[in-house]
Amino acid sequence: MKKIMLALCALLSIQAYAQGPVSTRIRSGLDVGFAFKKDNYAPSLTYFQLMNIGRNKVISVGWTSRLAKFYGDNLNLYTAPASLTRGKTGFEALGAPLTPATIDTARFDFITNTSLNFGIRVQVQLGPVELGGSADLFGLTFGKTRVGRMIASAGAYKVESSRAGVDSLVYFTGDNRLQSFKPTRGSVRLLGDNDIGNLAAELYARVRVGQRLSIKGGYQWQTAEMSLRDIRPIDGNRRFRHRTGMPFVAVTFPFFN
């Protein structure tokens, strides 16, 4: 992952310097960023393309493509589906209270994932300062299998019996608490607990320090999600998520057409 990110950064930076600056309606560039807090950090490369709205070029909207790596230590992940966390789905889940009785916990010593997400960005130009926000909308995530410890007072899963095809009920106790998880493969933003997968959103301020370089800082909200590999609990849920907010910094290399 590190080699891929370094290679992309070097290649795109060379491309940016090789082209001359021309004022156009469409702008693009590359953010090389790092979000961090205790027990969580996330390096990323984000390509963006923005279209200026109006002649004054104050407001811009566009899209992003973000390649990111998430690292987390000593994390609790909680039941993800809105049908279990809120007892409702869709827009009804957005304002509904949590239902603790149907929320389970999976404890991990360490998790990682690599995601490629596509999203939307809105930006406002105020002289040398740019203010904006981005949000991942959909994408894919890959990562290694990790062992998590299920913490569920009444949680259980069914195991097929070799005799007469009768299933047996196994509770998350003793060694049965340890289960295998992988990062949820597909990601899509559906708002609130309806979201699926590994997604990020951010608010930022960026200051130009030169024609070919800007410094960016802000706050990023990350969601990391893991799915049970081999079993299906009796409540039907295999997805568990971790949400966190982190400050981040980035260097922006603008591209010129």
C-alpha cells in the first residue's frame, strides 16, 4: 500500500509540474493527506476535479476519487444495520433513538483496510483561502482477515448438525467469542445508520502557499466496517462498524491543463 501511494504521488506530482498554469473553468489536483488521533490514523491520496459555478469562480462543485488506508488499534465495533440499531430503516431511522438491546459489540486488537471510494466535493473560494467539504458516496474496500471477540449477552448463531440435519444453537461464550472478520467489501452512503461499508467525509480549509502548492487542514469523519466471515448470528447481522472523528492535514498539488 505504501509503495502504491508513493508511486502515485510521484507520478501525479511530476505531471502537475510538467504542465503550464492556465485559467480554466475546470480545476483538478491531488491531495496527499493524513488523518490521525490516538489509536486511529488514515493516510490517503485524493484526486479531485472541480467545476467553477458562475463567472466569479467563487463556488465550485465536483467529484473525488480517494485511495485510503485505515489503521485502528484496540477498537470496539458495534452492530451496523439501521434495522437493529434504530429499529427502523430509511429516513425513519435518521431521527429514531438507539435500541441498545439489539446492539452487539465486536472487540479488535487491530484492524486495517484499503479503500477506493468516489465522492462529491463543494468548495468556496475566498481570496487565497478555500473552504470546502467532501463526502465519499460509494466504493470498494479490501483487507486482511482479523479475529474479533464478540461481546453479546444474548447473542448466538446456528451450526448445522451432521445428524438428521438438525441445527444447534451456539452462544458467544468461551472460545466461541472469537470469530473471523473481513472488511465489508462494498460501500455506499445512504445517510446515518443506513450507510454500508467504509466511508469518510471531511470539512477543510486550504491556503495557497505558491502557484503549484497548497496546504490543507480540517476534520475528517471515518467509518470502518467489518463483516463476519463464516457464521450468521440469529439476528441476521454480520456487519459491525467503528466511527471516529480525526483532525487531518494535507498537501495539495494542483494540475494545470
